[in-house]
Amino acid sequence: MEDKEILDKIDYLKNKYPSVTEIYINYYGSGDSFEGYDASCTPHIEEFSDSEVEDIMEEMIERADSNFNNDGSRGTIIINLADKSVNIEDYSQFMSEELNAEITIK
């Protein structure tokens, strides 16, 4: 999806949902697979459909080179209809260990 296609889609969404200012998409996945997402808009309107933003979500995840292997990735995409922009924050997740205690009995 080219930048112009993304911006055209944002225009389409703005025209379809004129009261909406922002759309938030939270996504997550691990163990080598994308697991899911949820989308919401501000202000909340009942007729908004998550499927309307799947193409933008998929493109932004691809551009961020999100890695769902092992512990996975999660992130947030914000589509700002007011200023016609889209932003992604993508986080890789890593399992870490810290020594909690070491006890020796002799």
C-alpha cells in the first residue's frame, strides 16, 4: 500500500465518520503468529467497524517490521483523521530473568 493510498483511505474514513477524530488499533502476537487486534474510535460510535482499518494496520505492521516470533510484539497504531496522519509504536517483547534468590544448605 503506497502512502497516497493510506492518505486516501484516511480521507474516506473521515468522510464516512465525520465526528470521529482518532482511531486506535492495539495489536499483539507471539509464538510465530499474529494473534489479534482491537480497534476503537474517538468519540465512540456504534457503526464503526474494525474491518475498515485492517489494510492500514497490516501495512503499518509490515513497515515497522514487527516480529511475532518467540515472545512476540505488540503495538498501537493511531490514525488521526483530523490532521490526516497515521503513527505506529511497535514493541518487541522479550522474556527476561532476574535472580530472585540463591539458597545453599550444606
